[in-house]
Amino acid sequence: MPCGACPLSSTALGLRVLLVYVLGTAHKPSVGLAQNHSSRTSQCKDDMTDLHQGYAGPTGWVICADLYQNVRLSVQQSVGQNSVNIEWKNIQNQVVITKMFLNHNASYFGKYQGRVSCDAQCNSLCLQNFTQADEGNYERTETPKDGTQHKWTVHLFMLRSPVGLNISVPSKNSSDAELTLHCQAQEGTCLSYWWLKDGKPLPLDGRHQLSRWNQTLKIVNVTGEDCVNYTCEGANRLGLVAAWRVLSDKNSSACAKATFSATRTLAISVGIICLLGFCLIIYCAHRHRQGSHLQLDQRTTKGRKYVHGGSRHRFGPPMPQYASHTRGRGRPI
């Protein structure tokens, strides 16, 4: 659905959701109403002014409503004053809700009596006290004087919180020059979507193209710089969810080249670190050997001093001399 802005951060998105909620709840539409239904219809909520509740879908206008609130079912086009017959019905059960003939007062049928009302031309239908049973597809049929029927569809859903957002990327795209990322929530209705690239808004370079409702991101002329982390955020008035996806060589050959380049750079860096470590080990071993030789030389020099002093022993102090002519135990001379 339209977001009306470039992708935002989570904080900015939360402020946007809050602002839309305040504006949506504070809005009071003024529409020309039939006199006999003005009091009831004036309480009906105009969802077309709220991007998080109503938007133009591929097969008709989509509206998300809160439980037990009044909701307006509207169409964007009309044949005009030349219509002879106007009819609203529920497509699921084929129940006619109301009919208007030659701009006379509308007639209401079945369980919708007392709960619905039309404006002057019955272009919009006000449904009071919305419940989950009212979810479904509604059709407005307009028949001009020439007998040609014109039909419009309105899809009515209960507003649900977003849950379980996922980003899917085809394992093999149609071309290595482009990539397509699709964002989809497991649950939730009337979601607005935003995208971030590496935590930042998408570049305005023409290569990053969004679908109508921002659910799909297409990247053309893919390069290695595009193989980063992508974030998709989905939100409505009830909550916000986010999902992340990192592009890899499984998605594009450009990512494979980037991965190979990064791996080669990492391998070279590791090799340099290992070489420096090996050199450091050799240097430390050499220093250790030099220290050992120095200590040995110092001990040798000290021993030589004792030898030159008259000692028979190389190491230690000189031993006392004994007289050779004494008997028994010798006495020191």
C-alpha cells in the first residue's frame, strides 16, 4: 500500500503510525447524505482518508475496520446521474443489501436492515457496528438507462496486528544483473511497508525499485556493494514488525565475487598475521639463546679468575694445603 515517503527507521515509522492513528480517529468527514439517514450516516468513518485502513487494491478498494465501529464502504467511480438502478450486495453469500431505483429512497434487506444506510446517490454504504462476520467482498452494481451494468468491488477486513514478517529471495533470479526481494507478513491486514539497506534508507539511484505497495524491492545492475543486509518493516495502527536478510552468493554471482574477494582478503590478512607471529617466535627464541650464552660466558670468566689465583679447582674458592710429611691425618700448613 502507499506509504507516501521513502523508507524510514523504526523510530520514525512508529511516529508515523501514531500520527496516522491520531489523524484517522480525529477526522470527521462531511458528505452529502439523504435526510432520512443523516443522523446514522454522519457517524460513519471515512476510511478512504486513512492510508492504514483503506487503499486502492488491484481488484478493488480495500478497507480494514475496527471491531464494533462504523465503517463506510465507498467506490472511487460512478456513472453519475444517468443511473436507473443501484444495488449493493455481499458477494460471498450473494445477499442483496440495498437497492435504489430512479434516485428514490433506498430499500434495505435481510439482516442489514437498521445497520446500513446510503448517501444521496448510494455511492457509499455506511455499515454500523462492524463485526468479524461482516468481513468479505462487497459489490456495487450501477445500471444506467442503456442497460449496461457497471460493477465495483470493496474488500472489507478486520484490522489485525502484523505477525511473522519474512523476506523471500529467489535462489536463482532470471538474470544475475537483477535481484528481487519480497516482504510478506504471516498475519496482519492493511500493512504499510518500508525498506532499509544496511540500516539506512534506500539510495535514490534508480537501481532500487519498489512495487506499488512497497512489498517488493527490485535491484538492477547488481554489484558486490549490494550484497549487504536488507531490512523490511511492516506496520499498521496496531503494531510494527521487521525482518532481515543478507544477500549471498546463492542469490547472485555478484555476491559470489564479493564473497571470494572478502575471503581472499581475509586469507591474506590471516597469512600476514601468522607470518608476523612466526617471526616473533623466532626472534624470542634467538634472544633467549643469546641470554643463555651470556650467562655461560659470565660463569666461565669467573672460574678462570680462581684458576689464575693458584687453585687446583676451576670453580669455587682454593682448598687448604696439607703437609706431606705428617703421619695420620694431615694438618693444614
